[in-house]
Amino acid sequence: MKLISSIKELKNDLALERLENKSIGFVPTMGALHEGHISLVKRCISENDICVVSIFVNPTQFNDKNDLKTYPRTPGKDYALLTSAGCRYVFAPSENEMYPEPDTRNFDFGYITQVMEGAHRPGHFNGVAQIVSKLFEAVNPDKAYFGEKDFQQIAVIRAMVKQLNFPVNVIACPILREPDGLAMSSRNVRLTPVNRQKAPLIARTLKESVNFASNKSVKEITNYVINTLNDEPSLRVEYFEIVDKDTLEPVTNWAQTTHPVGCIAVYCGDVRLIDNITYKN
Ligand code: AMP
């Protein structure tokens, strides 16, 4: 595995790989890697000749400066995990390498960035589009892998790829969970031991709500999820919305879409967790 921190060196190396007709897969991350990330890396390795993983805690996507400051950073463990997974290149640039000048670009992807995460984390998706577009330009991958844990992010990346004409195939990968159901997240290590015990209630409640959905209205299911979680003193629901998978428009009636997805953000103590679940296929 080769560790690279300069865009120029990365482009040079990947140009040589392309001369040999190698296909290039890419997994962007912010590090503090866990098995969820590694599932994307393994899929990337299985579907491409070369796997590139980036590790960069992107300041422009953090609307909460304390979240940026406390975001876990574990470079040594990350490199060990990526080496044993079989990753070929790790791109871990400095902030100055990615942003030699402030990025003043303002993207407009319309409705999909105005709801849920977009409404509660102002500027977040603009920062995501800034960094992912820069990374796509540096790596120029054939395929890029994103986790459905960040459900709305995938819709935003697809819109960005269309708007900027990136020749990249965006691949959505399923959520990996801890044995107790909690969606794996780099932020889970910030949960206190007591809150770590409470956090699986989020996934459990979502799963139960799917079992109830066949004879309940969307409104009833929404209230059930919000009330069950808010009844637990360690949890505070920021939003729970059942939306159409592609348009992210709110679903008010199950018949309205073939693919409703319930998306949630919950504070567990001071740690903000997100998760989502599909109601039908
Ligand atoms: P992050 O480092 O949190 O920005 O995540 C990097 C990529 O890994 C994103 O595409 C995430 O959606 C994905 N990811 C994070 N957690 C999980 C998980 N539990 N299962 C699957 N993918 C994940």
C-alpha cells in the first residue's frame, strides 16, 4: 500500500496505472475507520483493479466547529486496517493541499439539500460537494463507493456527478451495524458507556416500525418512532422523516412511492447519530 499526500503525486501514479488499462475504484472517508468503511473498501477492491481510499477530515462540511475539533482521528489504526484489506493507495492530504485557497463555490442542488441533514446542518452538503468534487478531480475514478448510512449524501453526490459531468459510477453500499444493531459510525467512540447502551434503541425502534408499517399510517409510524426514542432520557430526536428514496420528498401515504425510507438524526448525549431504514422494496 502506498501513502500519498500530494495531488500531483497521486495523479502521476494513477496515470501510470491507467496506461496499463487498470480500472480505478475510490472510497472517500474522513478516517477513524471501522468495519463499515472496510466493507466499502472490500467491495471497491473486488470490482476494480486499483482501490484508492482517501482520508481527510474536511473542515468545510462541519457546521459545528466542536464536532470538527472532537472528530476522532486514528491514522495508525486506519493504515493497518487498509493494508490488511488490500487497499493499493491511501491519499491523506493536508488541509492546505486540498484548500490552497478558500473554496468559494456555492452549489445548488435544489430540494434534496434543503431537507433533513440539509436543513439541520447548514452548509454541510455544500462542503461535501466541495471536497468530493476536488477528490474526484484528483483521483478520476471509474467507480466511487458511498455508504447508505449517509442516505441523503448519496442523492447529493449523484446530483453533483450529473451537474459537473463527472464520468464516475456512484455505487451505494449497505449499512454495516454492530451486533446490537447500532449503525457503525466513527462518532460511536464518543458515546459515554451508558449512552452506548442506549444508542441501539434507535435501530431497534426503526426495525420495529417496519414490522408495524403494514397496518399503520405514515403519520402513526412517524409518531411511534419519535415518541419511543424521546421517551428515553438519553436520546433526543432531531428529525425523523419518511421520504421517497430518490426525490427525498416527504411520504404522507404509503401508496405514494414504491420505496419509502425513514431517515433519522438523534442526539445521544452530545453525540449526533444518523440512521435510516427502508419500508418496502
Ligand atoms: P465518513 O468517514 O463517515 O465520511 O464515511 C465514509 C464513507 O463510509 C461514507 O460513504 C459513509 O456513508 C460510509 N459509511 C460510514 N459508516 C458506514 C456504515 N456503518 N456502513 C456502511 N457505510 C458506512
